[in-house]
Amino acid sequence: MAKKLSIGTWAYAFGPYQDNPIPFDAVVRGVSKLGYDGVEVGGFKPHVHPDDYPMKADRDLLCALIKANQLQVSGLAADFWSAPGPGTDAAQEGDAYVKLFKKNLQLCVDLGSPAIRVDTVDGPDGPKGVDRKLACKRIASLWNECAQIAEEVGIRLVWEFEPGFFLNKPSEVVKMVSDVDHPNFSVMLDTCHAHMCAVVGARQPGKKETLKGGVLEFVEKLKGKIGHLHLIDSDGTLHGDETSTHAPFGKGVIDFDQVIPAIHEAGYVGQWWTVDLCFWPEAWDVTADAKAFLSKYIDRF
């Protein structure tokens, strides 16, 4: 399948851009002019939060904007951070998590997105006051249910693991996919998160778990389990001591000549490659460079 290149819109609204975000429509027009094929929508304020676009007519206008700029939507990074994480007591009460998921899933459907992203929300130590095994069981159960709900409307459910969230060791990531045990559930592989988890062991509670083969070994362990892809470099540091620094291509240590073919060999057959410049202070300034860097790989695959 021919590969298409998109970029996450949250990079222009989070972190350094928080006080002066680039409006969503300006992002769409800008990346279109640079020759990208799509945008990965940040479902957060001030971009495309479901509460700000509550009606189908509102969402149709967004779709028209995207289409008019010759772009498609590669995925939706939904806002699950404003509510308790799936392992908490509160998420279980009154089907709170499932209701929130359905709300964001409808936005995903209305935008024509093929995938919706989830994460564990809570920090590396897990939900406060909840046994780790119980939290894992709860998360697996909820994500299994949500994967089924998403499958019924033709949307893939993908989990993005990272150092700043619960379950950030390679073995925990692999185990959670197995525990969810649903064909419509898979991992969103972010290359810089994979490096920080498998090589650095950043923010891992207890005994650190790294892999001798680094990202390549991690990718091999995830063979057949990768459902979506974020590509970006890593310089081996954390942003604000919280999550991976999303360093622009060439400013880090990841060997993409090895990593991209390894991801391909691990069975990733998705159409989209998404650039993720989250929290990078001059994200817009390197957006064109990111496309130029990946174009040679797009041509190969």
C-alpha cells in the first residue's frame, strides 16, 4: 500500500504554542502548501474539541476545509486527559470512560478518521490508590469493549505508550496488547517514545527495563501489533521531565535507515506515516524539513 504523510496538529497548540496557538484552519492551509497528504487531528481545545464542534453541521465544515486543501484525516488524538484514566475507580462508575470514548468516537466518524488514539492517562506509578494488577485488568477490559464499539463503525483503536504514562516498560506494552485481546486493538508506535522506553528506560518505576537491541528489538516484539505510526527523532531526553522530547529529524540518535525497514518488516501495513513535533518550540519552522526528510523513505515504501 502506498504510504501517505500527515502531521499532528497538536504540535501547534501545545507547550510553547499554548499561549499563542496557530489556528486549526491556518495549520490545514499551511501543511497543504508544504505538500503533506493529511493532518492528524488534535481533539483538544483550541483546535477540534467535540464540545466546540457539537453538531454534525459544524464537523461538516471542518471536513470541507480539509478537503478543500487536498488533505485527508489520518487519525484523531482524542481528549481523554480531562477525565479520570481508564484504570481509576471513577472511570468504572456509570460507564464514564465508555461514554467519553463514544463521544470522541463520534467526532472521529464525522471527520472521516480511520483511527482513534487512547492512552493510560495516569502517570508511571498508575492510578492513585489502585493496585497495579487491578488497574491493568480494568484498562484491558475497557479497551476491549471500546475496540469492539470502534470496530462496529469501522474505526481502529490504537494505544500510544510513552514514558510519562502508566505501563511504559516494553514487556508491559506487549502484555497489554495481549490482555486486551481484540483484533481491532493495536499499538501506535511513536519512534521517540519507543527509544525512550526501550533504550533509556525513562520514568520506569522500580527496576529499569531496557532492551539490548533497542528500538529494533522493541519493534520485533511488537510484530503484528503495530496499527498506527508516529515518526520523529529522539535525543535521549525528556521534555520537562515528563515525556519524550520530540526532536526534529537529524537532531537525535534514531537510525531511520534501520528503524523504518524494521517497522515495515514487523507487519505495519497502515497507509499513514504521521510526523509528531509535540512540544518542540519551533515546530512550524521545521515542518517543511520533516516532510523533506521522510520523502525519500516514502518513495521506497
